[in-house]
Amino acid sequence: MSYTQIFINMAVTDLEASKAFYLAMGGKPNPEYTDETSAQVVFNEAVAVQLMTHEQFSQFTSRKIASDAIESIHSLSADSKEEVDRLVEAALAAGGTEPRPVQDMGWLYNRAVDDPDGHSWELLAFNAAAVPEAE
């Protein structure tokens, strides 16, 4: 068995603000899975985010929706440091926050951004040729 796609489902308090944030991060809207309670934003053919109002999200679980706590960090890779910076700056302009300083290890460039609901994302550029050799 092999997986072909990942769908990240998230409860959001303001669907329109969340859509704006994820579109700014480079996603494209998928109208087929979008209505007044839910919106799908597609990053590529393998990765999509499904944003749902709390009411809609609650239909898929009997558990309480987390708030003001971190439960996971999602990561997306980009082609370059410049692309990471462009996407993070666009996400910040669309209502995101940057929870920590940039990490630049030479072989890995990483910036974190939280969406308007506090869902954490790391955008990174990885250079495998620059990874230091283990001693």
C-alpha cells in the first residue's frame, strides 16, 4: 500500500480569514469541496488543507476542539530561501504571525508561521548537498 495524498483537516473560527491566509501561502481554492461551512485549499496534487467551521468540524469527531494549545506542526517545503521568505511574508500580510526567529543552518532554511487560529506551519528550503557529514 502507498499513500497518494494528504488532506489536513482543521477547525477554524473565521473561514474567510483562514482561506485568505492559505491562499496567500500559495494554495489554490478547490470550489468542488467549498461551501459556507468548509473550504479546500490545494497546495499541489498531493497536499490539500480542508478548513472547517467549528460546527462542521464537530460533525467528524466527538472530541473537544483544541484551542490555545499546539498539537502539531505542519511543514511545507519550497524550492529556495527566497520562496520561503515570499510565502511567509504573504502569509503574515494575510493575518498570520511568526512565532519564532528564522532558522538558517546552511543546509536547512526554516521559517514558522501560525494561521489566524494558531495552527502552526513551517516553511522550509532544504539543500541535501550542503548537509554536513557525520563524524
